[in-house]
Amino acid sequence: MAKQISPYGGKLNPLLMKNEQKAELLKKAREFVKVFINTKELSDLIMLGIGAFSPLPGFMDKENYENVLEEMKLKTGLMWPVPITLSVSTETASNLREGQSIALTEPFNKEIVGIMALESMYHYKKGFEAQMVFGTTDEKHPGVQKIYEQGDVYLAGPVKVLSEGGYPERFPEYARPAEIRAIFDKKGWSTIAAFQTRNPIHRSHEYLIKIALEISDGVLIHPIVGQLKDGDIPADIRMKCYHTSLKNYFPDQRVLMKVYPMEMRYAGPKEAVLHAIIRQNFGCTHLIVGRDHAGVGNYYGPFDAQNIFDCLESEDLIIKPLKLDWTFWCYKCSSIVSPKTCPHGNENHLMISGTELRNILLSGKRPPEEFSRPEVSDILLDYYAQNKKESK
């Protein structure tokens, strides 16, 4: 039996109720005051439910919230990079009282997805939170925008989770931390590198994953399938791309592809640390951290998400970052390279940004094969062509 890395904080803390217990709690919840939650809060609730946010017991109170913003620590002293919170309007808060149980309700089908024992409510400063989490108060930043759009009061308390939001039904690749740990154990993997992604895998990504395969027992390709910002490739299309990449270019016995339901925050370095905590809970020993991990626009330096790990003081964060450089195709080397391995100038390098790739695909042109595998390009070209046809 392979020795496994400890969950963050020492023990998985899944909060998802099952079977008779779930049915009983759901019956009680129908009598509680309903509080509607937004998509980010729904995905965070599910993450709490499956134990991916272990050891958190629920949404943060004021002391934990402020400690996380100012010191990156919970009041217990455990390092934590970003607040996990639940917001409501001032009007909604005025109809609640501390000590009551409330039914957390998702905004689409009005399904009760969880129960919170409401311990406290508190106001917060949106601009301060934005600056501390994202390093900016610019509302063009998608994470900052969400803060300004949400309610002015946070609710705090432990939760019991009653639903996984349809993710297990939508995604056969969906798996909880305990399930993935069991797979690693069955495979006999002791060292596992996680590859976080919200995009289709292009050849530079493929290169990074294969570097990780050289130095570990296996790699967990772990796409995020919660809501993304406008312009990102939707999850169902990305799944087709991932399966195509895996089928054609990776050894199937050494790569595992599963998805998880979090919503991107685009918080750059602090989100990279959150990704590390999550992957430690899933049983990974390393997290691939490349250029501009969890970034957006030009809000972060290209390697800020790597550098933050050098500043952390935490005995509980056992997972290690696998810091990899910017990679690209070099025509003289005839391969994917990095600044550490290639002696040639930029005029020999093929570099395509996300925006440039989107424009190429929108124009109906095929990305260079040196950048994207043809099977993946076919899927993306079909997607953009269909979108263009439907928008007419």
C-alpha cells in the first residue's frame, strides 16, 4: 500500500449528508428561512461538502475572515489564503437572527442545497477585501467585479451539505477527495503531481505534464468545471479536448483525469496556494505551477504564483509546488522548449496568447500544429463555428 500525504490540517472533513440523514435534514430544511446563494457560494458549498476545503466547517466568521485577509491565517493559526464566505443583502440579513438554522438555496432551480447554523452576521469592506485578495480594486478584474456585485453582509456558521449541484450527473469524471485517494492507493502511486487547468490542453501544457510524469508516479489532470468568466471555453467542450489529448498523447496507466466543481476566482498567487491546499486534500504531493497560474489580464507578474510559495510559513502545507518555466515552440530546436533550455532568440519562437488563440479560432483558421494538436484544434474550430452560426 502506497503511503499517502496527509489532508490539509490532518484529516478530511467532508460535510456532505447522505441517504436517510440527508432525507431527514431536507425535510426539516423546508421549514427553515430560505437564503439564496450565488454561483460562487454554491460551488464553495459543494467544495465544503466533498471535503476539498478541509478542515473548514463552513463559511467564515468575522475573526477568521479578517485574519485570512490580513495574515493569511485562520484564528487557529492554520494558513489559509482566501476567505470562504457567504453574502446576503442588508435587507435579507435584517430578516435573519443569529442562532437560527437557514436553508441555503441555489438560484436556478430553487433547490435546497445545504443547511447553515447561523452563528453570526457581519458587514465588511468590499474594496479592502478586493485589494487584499486580488491586489487590485479594479472592477474590470472578474474576481473584484463579483465582490462588488454581491451582498453587503456575510453570514457565518457551520454547514451540512445536501446536494452536489448536479455535477456527478453532468460529469462522469467528477470525483471527491476520498475517492481519488482510493484510486491513488489502488494504483500504488506515492508521488502525484496535479495539473490545474481551465483551458484545453495545448502542446506547452502537454510538455509540462510530461515533465511531471518523468519525476512522479502519476499525474492528476484536474480541470475546474465551476463557472468561468465570459470568453472561457465551456466545460463540455473542454472535456472533449481533454479526452482527445489523453487518448492520443498520454500513457493511460500514468495519468488520471478527474474534475472538481470550484469556480475560478482569478486571484493569481493566493489562488495558487488555495489550489495547493485543495490538491493536498485530494492526495497529491505536488502541484504544477507554471507561468501566470490562476491569473487574468496583467494583474500579476508571470511568476508571482510561484514566488508566493517561498514566503509561506506552514507545516501543514506538505504539498510542494513544481515550478515550471514559460514554454513554447522553437523552430530551430524543433520542439517545445523554455528559456532555461533554448539558446535561440524570440524570432524563432512561436508564442500565442489566449486572446490571440481565440481570435484565430473565431476567424475559422487552424492554429499551428506546433501550438495545438490537430485533434484538439478540430474540436475548438467546430465549437467556434457553431457559436458563430447560432449568433447570426
